[in-house]
Amino acid sequence: MDSKLPHFAREPLVETALGVQFRPLDGFRAAHLGAFWARLGKDQWPKLSEALAIGQTTESLVDDASWASSLSGLRFSQAPEFRFQARSADDQRMFQLENGWLVYNWRRQPSATYPRYDQTRAQFDALFHALRRFLSDEGLGTPEPNLWELAYINQIPRGEAWSQPADIASLFPNLLAPRAPTAAGALQSIGVRSSFALPEKRGRLRLTLDHARRNTAPAEEIVQLMLVARGEIKEGALEELNRGLDLAHRTINSTFLEVCSDKARRLFGYQP
């Protein structure tokens, strides 16, 4: 699958997230979160935390307001329920679970090699299979998927690729004007918010580009490019979940290539 898509030897990807929303199950309690974690193996996921619940959401090409929530962390519901998070010892892998959502994250660590989509997808599939079996064993029923989501987060630190905010346009000319107005003075920051309807109304791709500061000491300036694809699953079928995630992967990869300039492609090690 990956061999037919753009490949970058030095891509700036720092995080991927694959998620499925399903109809909340009656009888699902907080204790089940811990029981599922224990079944997976505490040694495999030793680091635990909690976060606000994502909550149920919908994806409609008519109502853009439904995009307020995203598994990738843009904004979450203020519902009182919580989301269980378990991370691997090296912090590269994480799964997140609540009654209605399962998310699998890969997060880049120093000197780590990016696993291809087929690998992360296989790990997500294994988690969802394990969850379905667990819920069945506990007599909670079968989760009915109703939404898929895939997110890719790229970060380009200030340095070789760009030194001033005005340089960012040379990396992504299809998103940004090549020249900023000069009458207002020196450009200090720049950003983009765009959304695109996927073919056959199968979902939406949202693209966000920000000039930001990484939460480090000292704070490091970065350009962050986030691509998030999401679509509804109308029939609750696993086949539709699979098709949606694969469509998202193809769309995100092709879009990233298209928005990169020749300069950016060279910097990121594009391999046709």
C-alpha cells in the first residue's frame, strides 16, 4: 500500500493518531477501562493518565460546526466523563479509551524511526479487535462504529528549513502567498485554516498550518502542519471503517506532497 504513495526519508512527522468513534454502550463503567488495560498487559502500557472525554460528535459536510472536536487534540468536549490514556515505556505509543472512542497514537521520540502506515494501522486494528472481544466477554455487546478519524502532525523547527516567518511561504507556496505585504513592516507570524470535502462526500480533510512555539525549555519556534481527515460510518460496518482510514491515509499523503515546494521536498527527502 505505502509503495504507491509519496515517501519522504526525512519527513517532519511527529505524531499520528487513528481513531474510531462508536455508539456508547449501556453498562460500560470506569472499572472496565482498567480491566481492559490489565488484559492488554500492564507491562506493555505502564504509563497511565486521564484527560477530558472526547464525547460523541458527528461529521457533516453541511454543518462545519461539528468540527469543534477532534481526537488529535485540537479541542475536546467539556463533558464530565474522562478518557483513559495508557502509554508505552518509551512514550512512543499510546492508546486512549472512553465509552464511545478508541484512539491509537504514535509519537516521535529522539532517534526514533517513523513506522509506516501499515504498521500503525495493524496496531490500531489489533487494539480494536481486542476491545471488541473484551466487551463481548464482559457482556457489554458489540461496539457499532459511526465515525473514523486519522490525524498527521508535522513540525519543522526554525533552522535549516526556515529562519524568518517570511521564509515559511517558500516551503508551502500553495498554501501561502510567496510574498507578504511590506507596508505593515516585518512579518511576525503566519497561519492557514482550510477544509476540503473528500470525494463522494465520504468525509472532510482539515488542514491547519501554524507558526508556533513548542512547549520546551527554552521554547523552540516551529511551523506545525496538521492534516486531519474524518468521515461518518453510516452502516456501522468494519469495512466502512477500513475504507475510510485508507482513504484518509491516501488523501493526507498526497496532499502533503502537493502543498510542499520543491525546496521542502528536497529538505524532507522526497523519494518519487
